Amino acid sequence: MLVHIDGPWSPLLGRLALSEIPYTNPILVGTFIFASLLAVVLVGLVSYLGLWRTLWRDWLTSVDHKKIGIMYILIGLVMLFRGFIDAVMMRTQQALAVGPHSPGYLNSLHGYLTPYHFGQIYTAHGTIMILFAATPLLVGIMNILVPLQIGARDMAYPYLNAVSLWLTAAGAALVMASLFVGNFAHAGWFGIVPVMELPYSPGVGVDYWMWAFQLSSIGTTLGGINLLATIVKMRAPGMTWGRLPIFTWASLSANLISLTTFPVLSVTLALLALDRYVGTHFYTAGLGGNLMLYNDLFWIWGHPEVYFVILPAFGMISEIIPTFSEKPLFGYLGMVLASLGIAGVSWGVWLHHFFTMAAAPAVNAFFSITTMAVGIPTGVKVFNWAFTMFRGRLRFELPMMWAVAALFFLLVGGLTGMMNAFATNDYMVHNSVFVVAHFHMMLLLIVYAIFGGVNYWFPKVFGFRLEQRFGKWFFWLFTAGTATVFIPMFALGFMGMTRRLDYVPFPQWGPFLDAEVVGIAIYVLSAVFLVAQLYVSFRDRAANRAGLDAWETSRSLEWMTHSPVPFYNFAVTPQVHARDERAWRVEHGVDGLRPERYEDIHMPRNTAVPLWLGALSFGLAFGLVWRIWWLVEVCSAAILALIVIRSFDHDTDYTIPAKDVERMERAIRDVPSGRRVSGDLPDGVPALREGL
Amino acid sequence: MTHTTDNAWQHPEVQLAGGGYVVAYVVGLALMGLALWLVRGHVGSPLDLGIAMAAIAAVAAIVQCVLLLHMNISETQIWHTVALVLFIPLFILALGLSSWMFHGLYRRTMMMTVPHAAAAPTQAAKTGG
Amino acid sequence: MSAATTETLDAKRNPMWSSGYGHDAIATKTLGFWLYMLSDAMMFTALFVAYTVLGHTFNAAGGPWATAVAHPGTAFKETVWLFSSVLAYGFAMIALKKGSRSGVMLGIAAALVIALGFLAVDAHEVMTLFRMGATPERSGFLSAFFTLVFYHGLHVVVGIAWMLVMLVQVAAAGLTEKVVYRLLNLRLFWHFQAVMWVFMFTFLYLRGAIV
Ligand code: HEM
Ligand SMILES: [Cu+2]
């Protein structure tokens, strides 16, 4: 049944051979040296500080939703960096390879990247930014915040949560592995068929792309289940639907999308895998296959995915603006309905990604109209934010700056989206960099919201505020960079420049591309200030310690527990009385009340099984990529065995006795040290450690 | 609310089980048998048959959802039901909109092979031109 | 701000902390599993989309089409097997209601054996088609057809394996909370296969006989 592939294959290594290691490519060798040095430094640092035990016990085997969230965010940041390097390469290549007389370096006719290499870079950039940067960053933030906002001790399924994390990590690792072993797909992040089919892409690149996508898809589906069940089932007493914090509502809407659409993505990719491995004809050009079926299925997921990433961003903005306007959110109900509405409408617009397919005019018209309808709930949100700020006592601290700036990107991105939404208009701009500029406005809105959210909730998670002076430098430089890159890109779009050009045929586009490179340089400069901000914040953490409520005017439940949050979240589950519970308590003078009686707390035990499952999934996917069948068999068998064995483990939880809770609470209150990080137990209670 | 190990089987969700399973079995088989009989006997035009079968399938699925999967609005089951009800429109959207777009697409691109393509001369002329 | 601003609440009458609060572990687990089953239904839907798009005569690429590969008679036999297995599992759940360990095991064992019957008919049917030359690689239509058949078959295999595990767990651990929620989840999984089969039977097998 397996498709025969020409070329060498051995039972032991499959298609893998020494020649697949790109040791002749100076760029990749440089990257490899950089990555190895980084690894050596990290390993050395961890050994020097004696942190291996901590790393294993407190992080890698943790099922604590806050730590899992932090690890998601770390994956997201690493991949954001990788995606950014890809962007730098694309920008510089396009600026260099302008016109027939432009010079060529490193075996390339123009610029310094061959078309094949350039194709891999833009494919990797999109795949990474959407699935391995934006998605993990947002999933991480939701992971940390939602249980805190609803007064829960953890997610509904802490173990599953860790499984999702490690599946995502395995996917990210697979993308990284493709840098040094073999190559990556070169047919765009959304996969252009039939180029993705075996006859046109016989290498392993597409397989890397496909399995990395698949792992992330499965991880995100499971994560969606977890978050939804958590919100439905784990709310504290009194946390009625009408009192749910707005970020939690946004997360709920987002995860309705992930639960319903990621399965479609999994099927889309599985069918491509069948085409490539067993020779079926789903997306082939001949023998009854239909390549538009791929686009149909892919975008059934693809469009809702963009709302999956934007809704949590909206949620963060909705939390930040009231705090720094010192007013409750305007139009709570409208905001909730708009979030759910966006999730609903996002399910009926996907054809706008292939208006040019030649569907019947009525079909294009229908999808044109549904696409524009998304503007209605989005508009509701924008007005609600505006009315929240109206006559508020505005404080432009860092989180607020990021949040307000995000609104400008929403405006530009939304309006250009509306322009794309006219099918007739889209025939003109489709596949041009105008579309690229459009969705980057949207994705930058998300990035801005994430930076706002990170600045806003950082003190909750780590116990100290981020420094603001370097932070503001970073903000303004980042914004300048964004403007310098994307304003010329819109112009180029109108001038007819198409996407993914490794060679730019018209010299008159050159100056615009040079401007974009300047923008990229400003981005790089801004990153220096980000690092400075982080460094200074960490250095001065004792001075920047935050109390329960770092901003004094926060409103929701997460600001009622300690900063950093202890591993059990709340010593005693709070009773909720109002929509903005903390604001309500402050108003009634019952803020900071201590529970008079403590109770036993049930907590899930740490486990290494999710980590192993992630590692084995990586092995499985790697085996599939290189067609190393024994590895595939061993890893699948091990995964199944591990799942069954784990189901026989009865010792998965433990109890913290009430008196220990009290002891820890007292220790946290009495020693407000800046050194403690999230979840760390205070010195007074070492005994509990053994139970973990 | 937490259930200890010794009485876990008294949980309300366990107590949902009952004679409905037998009813679901009988009704399910009867409906599938009916559909088979209709098709085997070619009772009616293909279109009528298609509609009748879809209707039978819908009834059978609903009966099974109610009797086997206990979809109802009781306190234990309400969220299961809500989730299903939220999903059903999406099943219909995915299938309905996809078939609609490909129906139009095939008429415009597979003119030799799609029997009804001739019935849409204006559109065919447009693509052909 | 509101008039209540200055007034301090009596923390005794408006409790700020809730004591004795726990979550219903079983209900939490079954909800999550049900959400998973719905996502699985979405995967079936996507496969049905593929089958709809690739279901035309020209998608058969000159090879066998629905009229040749869909055998409603055999499919009805499979229906009987599958529904009976589902019923047997239902009996296991009725036994669980009374806390009868042996009843649960008997029901599951019966469901398992009957499910094997389903698989045997299914496998035989597929082999017959393969011998006819109707294989997934033949055409887009057959790819979509067989993928649906195999995907459903895979569920039955997983169900059988899960039943085996549960037989061991019920025997070894008894009807503990963990075992009970898994039995409930397996009920959702297994009964859900019956619902999916209704659509398979109607749109895969019967539809082929009409046109
Ligand atoms: C009011 C809201 C929006 C409208 C009306 C809209 C409309 C569109 C349209 C019509 C296209 C297709 C253009 C073409 O390929 O010719 C498009 C592409 C795209 N949009 Fe949007 N969009 C909206 C919001 C968003 C959001 C929130 C995001 C992401 C967070 C986003 C991300 C994208 C992406 C990634 C693409 C291009 C995908 C690709 O071709 O690679 N859009 N948008
Ligand atoms: Cu879209």
C-alpha cells in the first residue's frame, strides 16, 4: 500500500543519510553553531546553578496550570524569535534581489538566498508565527489566567493540560529539527496544492510541515476541551455566567473555535498524509482528486483560527482598559455577545480565502456578505472600549499603551479586511502583498495585546512589576518599526507586487523594500530595549515588588490572591458576589480579608508521563518524516502502552492538610521576599515538597 | 459533592441507564431496515428516496441521541446537550456550504461530465468565454 | 461610585470564602470526554465533506463508483452487529446502576464479542472490494469512501481495546470513582459509534444503491 519513492532508503535510517545534513550551507552552519553555543551555555548555566532537580521537579513534570502557561509562553517566545529571523532574511533578500543587475552571493543568482531556500523560509515564517508563536503565547496566557479568574485551583484536567503542552513542544521541536536535518516545506504556510503532493515535493520538507502542524493541532484541540470544561465546571461558588470576567468569556469563545475547527485541520492534514504515504487521491490533480477540496477543508479551519488568536487578544484589551480608565467595562453583555458572535460568524466566511476559485457568483456574494458581517460584533467591541475610556481617569501606563495602540491596528487591519471582503476587489489584490499587510496588521494587534497583557499580568505571576522606562522605549521603537515596514508594504500591494517573491523584477519597487529593511532594523533596535527592560526589572525586582493588586485599580478575581500566586492559587476558594469581585470588595471595605478557617486542599501530583508522551510523539513524527518504520512502530506502541499504564495509576492526587495551608499562608504573608518565584514554597514548609 | 470511592456508581450519570437502550435498539434497527427496504424496492424517484433516507437518518440519530446518549436538559445532562446543540449548526454549515460551493464549481468547470451543466447555459457561457 | 462605597459589609452574613466546596469529578470527566466526542464528530463531518466533494461519477476516474462498491445488504448486517454490541454495553451500564461488578463485566464482554463480529463482516467486505480492484489508490472517490470506512472501523478497534482494559480494571480495582467515569466515557464513545453508523449506513451505503 505504501507509495514507492525513488532514492536511497535503508531499514535503519529510512530516507535519512549524511547528505541530508546541510553542512555545506553557510547560513545553516552558522545557525547550527549559534544554537549549539546557546545550548551549551544553557546547560552550563543550569548545572552551575544546580538547577537540574528544580527544572525536572518544578517545571518539566509539573501539572500546575501557571507553570504550564509559562512554558507555553517560553515556547512562543523562542519561536517568535525564530520567526523574526526568518522575516529578517526575507526582507533583506527582497531588498537585495531587485532588478536584473542586482548581485548574487552564496550560489544565488540574485540576493543571497536561492529560490528553494527562500520558499522554505517564508513557509517556516508563517507556520511558526501562527501555530508556534501566536497560538502558544495566547494559550499560555489563557492557561495562567482562566483558572485564577474563575477561582479554581487548576484546570479541569491538569494532566491533559501537560499533554497538550508537550505535544505543542514536540511540534515546535520538529520545525526546529528541519533546520539541521533535511529541509522544510517550500509551498507556503497554508500549503499550496498540488505542490504539496508527492510528485511535486518528493522531499521531506512537506512531511516536516505536515506533522508539525498535526502535532500542534492535536495539542490545541485537547487544550480547547480542557479550557471549556474548566470554565463550565470549575467556577467558584457565586461565579455565575453574568459575573464571569470578560477575558474568560473571550477565552471561552476562542476555545469554542479551537474545539470545533482544529479537528477539521487534523483531517485536512491526515488526508494529505494519506495522499503522500499510501497514494490516495484526495487532492491530486488527476484520478478523481480535487485540489480545491484541500483549500476548502484547510480554510474551514484557517479562517476561524485567525479569530481563535484574536479573541483572547480582545479579552486582554478588555481587561486592561477598565483598569487604567478606573471604570468598569462599558457594555459587558454586548462584549460577551460580540465575542460569541465573532466565534459564530467566523464559521461561515472561509471561502474569502479563495474567492478566485471560480465558485458560482451567488456563492462568492454569500461569503462576501458574511465576511463583512464580522465587522458588526467587532465594531460593538471597539465602541465599548471607547465608551469605557470616555470620562474615565486614564492612566497611560505600559499595558494601557500597548492596548490602545492595538486598537489602531484593529482599525487598519479591519478596514483593509473589509476591502478584501469584496469579492470583486479581492480579484485585484488576492495574492499581493496588500493581503500580507492586511493580516499582519491583525497579527500585530495580537502582538500588541500580548505585550500589554504580559506587562499587565507579569507582577501577578512573578511578584514584581516590569520596569517602565525601557519598556516605553521598546514600545515606541517597536511601533516605529511596524509603521516603517507595513506602510510601504500597503503601497507595494497597490502597485501590484505579489507575495513570496525571491526576485523583484521592477526596480521602482526597490526604495519601498529598502524602507522595509529600515523598519526591520528599527525592530532589531527595539529588541535591545526589550532585553534591557527585562534585565533591569529582574535586577530591581525587590524594589518593584507588587502586592495583591499590582495596579491598585484592578477589578477581577485573580488580583485577590498573592503575587506570585501560590501553587494552590487560593488558600480557600473565594465566594463571588459581583461581576468585578475585587472592585466590589474594595468598595465594601472587605478587601484583603483573611479566611478565618483553612481547609484541606486536593491537588494533582506531578507526573513525567506527559513529557514522555511529547518525546515519543516527536519520535513518531520524526520517524514518519524520514519513513523510519521501526521508529514509527516503537513510538506508537510506546505511546499506547504509556496511556494504558497511566490509567492503572491510582495515586494521581494528594491532599495538603489545612494546617499546612495555614502555615504556608502565614509564611507568604510574613516574608514578602522578592526572591520567590511563582509556586515556590516558602522556606518554612519543606516537608510538603516530598509529596509532590 | 465529591464522591468517595465506595459509592461512585451511585452517581446520577450512572443512574441514567435504563430500558431506553432497548427501545433505541428496536427503533434504530427498524428505521434502518425501513430505509433499506425503501431503497431495495426503489420506492419513488432517486430524489424522493434521498429525501426520505435523510429524514429517516435524522429521526434515527435523534432517537439515539435522546435514548442512548441521554441528551436532555436535566441538571446532569444540560451541558452535554448544549454542546451538541452548538455543534449541529456547524456540521450543517461545513457540509452544506462545501457542497454548495462545489456544486457551483463543478457546473462551471466540469461541463463535459456534469449532467446538469447544460441547464445553466449563461454561467457556462461565462466561464467558457 | 455607588452608595455602598463607604459601608462595610458584615463578613459573617456575606461569607467571603466558601467552605466545603468540591467539584463533581465524574461529571467533569464525562463533560470533557463528550466535548472530545463532538470534536471527533467534526472529524467525521470533514470526512463526509471530502466524500461529498469527491462523490461524483467523474471522481471515480473510470473505476468502480458507488453503485458498485456500496452493498446495502452487507451494511445492514453490520448494522445489526453494531447496534447489538451497543445494546450489550447498555446492559453493562444498567448493571453498573446496581453496583453489580459481575453484571458490568458480563455486559462488556458480550459487547466486545459482538463488536468482533462487526469487525469480521467489515473486514470481509473490504477484502472483497479489494479483490475486485476497488482500492483507495484507484480514484478520488474510492479514497474518500475507504477512508470513512476505515475511520469508523478504527473506532471499533479502539473501542474493543478500551473494553479489554476496562474488563481488567473492573476486575482488579472494582467500581471506584476512576473506573466509573471511564465506564461512563466508554459508554459515550461506544453509543456514539451507533449514531455515526446511522450516517455511514445512510449516506455511504444506501445512497450508493439509489443512484
Ligand atoms: C474584519 C475582519 C476581517 C476581514 C473582513 C478579513 C478579510 C480577509 C480576506 C477577504 C482575506 C483574503 C484575501 C486574499 O487572500 O485575497 C483575508 C486574508 C487573511 N486574513 Fe483577514 N480578515 C479579517 C480579520 C482577520 C484577522 C482578525 C486575522 C488574524 C488575526 C486575519 C488574518 C488573515 C490572514 C492570515 C489572511 C491571509 C491568509 C493567507 O492568504 O495566507 N484576518 N482576510
Ligand atoms: Cu479569513
